[in-house]
Amino acid sequence: MAFPKGSFYRHRGWDYPTPTFVYVVHDGILLTSPGRAGVAHESVIESAASKPTESAFGEDAYPTFFTKVAAIGYTLAHDHGFSDGNKRTALEVMLLSLKRNDFYPDPTEREAATVMVLTAMGLLTIAGLRVVLMAWCGIDPADAEA
């Protein structure tokens, strides 16, 4: 799958979405499904895209690749940076980020919808979302390295 230049940035050997890519995904979502256009909180989109590089006391705040992708998705779905389409955008950004890094998640539509509603409600944490993403990619969630 080819992505336009500037869609991702590289950090610690993995590719993560730029804010520009998140906006492009959101625009694409609204072209194919109903929703209100607009940005409610630009800082949320910026924050989500920067999650992979965040640190605390000299350590990565999100230590594994799947945790970093989950943190991006959680922030987008839960913190509502857009006027509408936050869960759909969060899901698509996570799935495309995984594919960009040669993981191929395969959730059913029902699984994806359920996970994103629980995430947006704060009932599924970043750690829980990490486990879901790994399971969707056929990876044992007990693998602490992923």
C-alpha cells in the first residue's frame, strides 16, 4: 500500500502517522460516510500524533509499538478532536498505521465498532486497546515486546 509523502514519520524503527495524515484520513471518512466536517480541538490531533515520542523520566511513555498505536487511537477516539467521525478516524488511522508497518489486522465490522465505542467511552484503556490490536493481527497479547 502506497502512502503520500509526509503521511508518516519514523521513530525507533517504526512508522507513525503525522497530523496531516490524520486529517486526510478524517476527510476521507467523511466522503464515504455521513458526518459533520470540522475540527473541534486541533491540539487533540497534534497530541495523538505525538504519542509515540512522548517520554516520562527518560523512558518512553508508551514502551512498545502496539502501545504507541493504541495511544494514538485512544486519544483520537476518546478526546474528540473532530466535530464528528472521531471513532471512525481513530480506527482507520490505527489500521493503516499497522499496515504501514507490515501488520495486517482483520477485525469484523462488529468487533471494530464495539472496540471503538468502548474506547471512546473510556471503558477500554490504552493497554486494553493494545491487546485488541495485537489479537486482530494474530499476535499473542502476552508478547511483551510488541
